[in-house]
Amino acid sequence: MKNLFKVSKLILLVITTVMFVSCHNRSSRNKSSLTGWNSKDKAAGGFSSSENYKGQQAPPGMVLIEGGTFTMGEVQDDVMFDWNTTPVKQQVRSFYMDETEVTNAEYLFYLQWMEKVFPPSDPNYKEIYLSALPDTLVWRDVLGNNELLTENYLRHPAYADYPVVGVSWLQANQYCKWRSDRVNEKLLMKKGVLNPLFEMDSLKVEGKDHFTTDTYLANPYLLFEGDSSIYNKGLRSNKKRKKGESRPSRGSFTGRQVKVSDGILAPKFRLPTEAEWEYAAKAIVENREYNDIKGRKKYAWNSKYTRNKSRRYRGDQLANFKQGKGDYSGVPGWSSDGGDITMKVKSYKPNAFGLYDMSGNVAEWVADVYRPIVDNDANDFNYFRGNIFTKKMIDAEGKVVIVDDNSVEYDTLDNGKLVPKALPGDVKYIPITKRDAYMRNNYEKAYNVDARDGDLASTKLYNKNEDELDKKPRMYNSPENPRAIGESGLMMQQYDTKKRTTLISNETRVYKGGSWRDREYWLDPAQRRYLPEYMSTNYIGFRCATDRLGPMTYKRRKPTTTKIRY
């Protein structure tokens, strides 16, 4: 009996200790160690606390690419003599990346949403929906019989899990932006902040009346003309309900809006930069010997050959690519790569990061503007060329400007197609001004696409002011299509008849990786090619990326302390 009594006392003591430590930890978490104030105290302003933040989770369909240093470019034989892949050492930050290219099925979901929210039958939205459609005519060949692919590749279920093609760089970027809003919309629904918008009879999700992350963060009441029925609730308020006070009705916006500081909303999706894409494709994490860090890994897999060496699959190709003149798949009865055009994603094993088809199948758009060199002298940390710094447009009343259904502005591309600058419901962004960049030591202006390589400071006219020049100087003598507008109000289709020496411009974008119609040489992740951002082909697709927040990796390192002896 005595032993039982002792055990009971011990258990009670343990429970009391645990409760005390738990309360103490909870109290210390809510308290600022630098001020002594409790962050949830009403007297302190009731600021939000990040105590419930569990860390960033990998977005659906993405894997973590742990950052590090690598040699960008190649040290293999440059048989093309392009001299545009000179090895440079670069540091890449951790990020998330799609494990496969965006498929036809995923892109069709995007088109269905666009068709529902911006019905092409409405004259206000017709060009919006058309601007999102892939160019299915990329499969046509004047000396080929490919009409079957023109009519079926995008929409037939037989190709649902094949990578989408016929998508320009501009269209790929628009998809990434749309995906950002859909992911955050779903996250807020899971948290109970938003009601299922498409299931509400009282709402019509059309035109500017749809969810966008930037608009929600700017002001939740700018969505759906301030209709609070879209909200189930806000984040739980610190204010306690008084005794006898009724609970707020469902549909009223209680609590407060979700903010960036809550750690709930996902970072924006985007195209990976060229450095990120090449780093992810090389995946030197599986072979960190000195030579491989120097950039000698030739393919996405850990081998210098394209054929499988295992007993079961000996001789089969490790990627989908063109093996020779008129040979896209091998002889009948033994297809060495399994496909004559593109193939279903995940048909081959992933690389060491868990990414599929980083060599072969389709090449992929990346974010960068093309230049023949990577300017390592300018920046060796998360290198990217193509920055245009913007800010939210604020009206005379100090309010954020939202694009209205009747105020959509369009750009006319060089190929005559119209694309919206921003969709209805989006926050309107404008380039920063010189005043915004006044006396900054990291940037001076909004447009930095041609920084150090084509801007005024890079030319012999460096001593002239931009105001003194009739036309902005260009380093590259690329074609410029005349911008004459015809009687129809559309741009007249004309060609530049002047003598030109290059196709490189501020609108040419890099694409990486070999494709089903490329020879083995282009499978090397270091290889780089370019195309105008408004053009598309039957061999270029894309995948999205997003930033990793917080620590580089999931691996936890114990903090080290140094003892000081006196």
C-alpha cells in the first residue's frame, strides 16, 4: 500500500511539473524577450504571434531543392562553339520545384477556370481567354502528316499526362500567377476563412469577382464588392466573447484577415531562374566529389552515358530524345526510349532531387532574359537577369487601384496577338520611379533587364542623359517590328526590312534541357538556347517553382556554443 501511495505521489508530481513547464513555455513564447510585453495582451495592441507556425510545407506536386554552390555552365567539349556556357561558380538558395512538367490535364483545368470566370462569349473577356490558349498549330509541318496531333494532343485523354506544349513564356508566367491565387484560395478554405466560392448560390464568380492573393492582402473588402458572405470567419480574434453574448452568424467576417505574418499563405509561384533550373537538373547532391562540384556532371542522372547499364534494361535510353536522323524511338519491337514524340511524365526515374525529365521529353522555359554570358562579376548569389521593380498603384484617395472589368489594358505582341497587362480583379502595379530609388545603393531604376549589358551605361553614349536621346540605345541589333495601327484598330502585320545581325533582344528568354526532337548534345543541363517570349513550339514546356522560406533544409543542426575560459 505504501508503494502504491509513493507511486501516486510521483505521478502527481510529474503531472504538476509538466503542466508548470508547459504554462511557462507558453507564457514565454507569447512574451517578447526584448521588451517584456506579451504579444497577445490587449494593452500591447494585440499583435499577432507566430507561435503556431509549423514551418513551410512542400506545395502540392513539388519537392524541396536544397540550395548550395555549384558550377554553372559546362566543361565538356563545346562542339557548337557558342561560348555561352563558360563555367561560373554560383550560389543558389533553397526552393521548391515541380517534380514534373505541367501536364495537359493541369493546363486544361486552368483553361476551364479561365473560361468560366472570363467567358469568351462576353466581348469584355474574349481576348483574355484566347490569350491563355496554347498554340495547337505548332504540330503542323509543311512536309509532315501531323494533323492528328494538332487536333488531339491538348485535349484528348490519351495525352492527359503528357507535358503541355505550344505555350509561350508569357503564357507560362500567367499560369504561375493563376496557380498562386488558387493555392492560397484553397488554403484559406481549409482554414475556414473563405467559403467555397463556386458553391454559393448568392455569388457569381466572374470577371473581377474572383479571389486574388494580392487583392485580399491589400483589403479583403475589395473582393466581390465587399460582400462579406464569401468569408466563413477570419482568424480567431484575441477578444473573448462576453458571457451571454451571441455567437456571430455564419457568413459574417469575424476576427481579422489572414496576413503574411501568420505564415498561412504560400509564396508566389513563378518560373525557375536559369541558375535554379540548371542546379536542380544537375543534382550534384548525389555525387559531391570535387570534379562534379566543378560542373563535370553531364546529365541529370549520375552517368556520362545515355543508355541503361542494368541487366534488365540494358541498352534502353535513360531519356526521351532524338537518337539520329529519322530515329526518334528505335526499331520496332524494341523501342529504346518508348516514345516518338513527347511521353507521359514520370516515364523515367527521377534525378537525385526527385525531379523527372530534367533531360529529354520537352525543353523548359526559365525566367531569365537571354544573354551570351552569365555576368558572374555582377552577382554570384541567386543570379537572375530580368528584374523590373514595381509597386502597387495608389489613387488620389490613397487606396490601392484594382483593375476593373471595363479598364483592362492590352499589349499587342510582335506576332499580332493581344495579351492583357493585368486581369480584372488584380491589383494594378506600376514601375517604381527614380524618387523611389533615390540614394539607394542596390538599384537605381525600375527596368533592369539590360543592366550592365545594353543599357545606357553599357554603350558609347554613356555620357548622355536618356532625355537627350531620341531613342533608347540598344546593344543588340535585333529586329524591331513596326508598330503602325491599321483602320481595324489592330497592329498592322509588317516585317522589319532593315539589316539585322542578331535575334538577341530584351524579349528573348532562355529555355533549357533537351527535348524529344533534340540530339543527345542538348540533354546536358548546362546547354542554353533562347526564343522570343511570345513564341511557342511543340518541344518546349515548363514547370513552376516557389521560394523556400526560413532554413535551407529540413535537417536540424544543433547550435554550437563556445566556452570562454577566463
